[in-house]
Amino acid sequence: MAAESDGATMSELERLELLLMDPAVRRDRERVAALLSEDFLEFGSSGRVWTRETTLEPLAAETYSPPVVEAFACRMLGGNVALVTYRAIRTTEATDERMVTLRSSIWTRESGSWRMCFHQGTRTSER
């Protein structure tokens, strides 16, 4: 059975998730690469599958506005493995349309540092 994370681990992983949403960090390939494990895999909300390399390639040129994050939670799956879940809410400026996505990430602690090894985004019908 998974255990609730301690407050320090949850705070650190929330900080790291938000860093990955920071446009300045996203444009810095080395900073993002340091946060993703070598075998990183993402199932995007679009249905596309992303690897570490295909994730890193387009970031420098992307136009990105971070979503609002709600309901952030963290559960320890093992001593060095954590599951993070939250809701990401984006509002398009042009149409003022809201899109809500359920997000989950698996983080592993490697050599004392947390690195994301898996991420998934699932669109909801909620607006």
C-alpha cells in the first residue's frame, strides 16, 4: 500500500513540477534534461507519446503559458519513488476557453536528486 509523502518531499516535488512549467526553465535544455530520467516517457493529453529526446527538442522554440495547478498530491510508492497527481487548468486567451487536464508523474530519487521518469496528461470533459 502506498504511503502519503512527508511534507518536505511533497513540497520539493511540487516545486520541481512547477519548474518544468516555467517558460524560462522550459527554454533551457540542460535544466529540463537534469529533471528528466534517461528513460523518460510521457503519454500526452493529445495522445502523443513523448520520449526524453522528443520532449527536449521543441522546448527552446515553444510559446508556453503555464497552467493553474490545483489539488496537488504526492504518494510514496517506495523509498525512492513517488507518484504526483494534480489538475492543470489552461484558459486560452483568444477564446477564453478552459481546458482541464488530470496530470500524473512518477519521480525517482537518483543519487540524491529527484528525476521524472513518467508523465501522463488526460483531458477531462470539465470546463
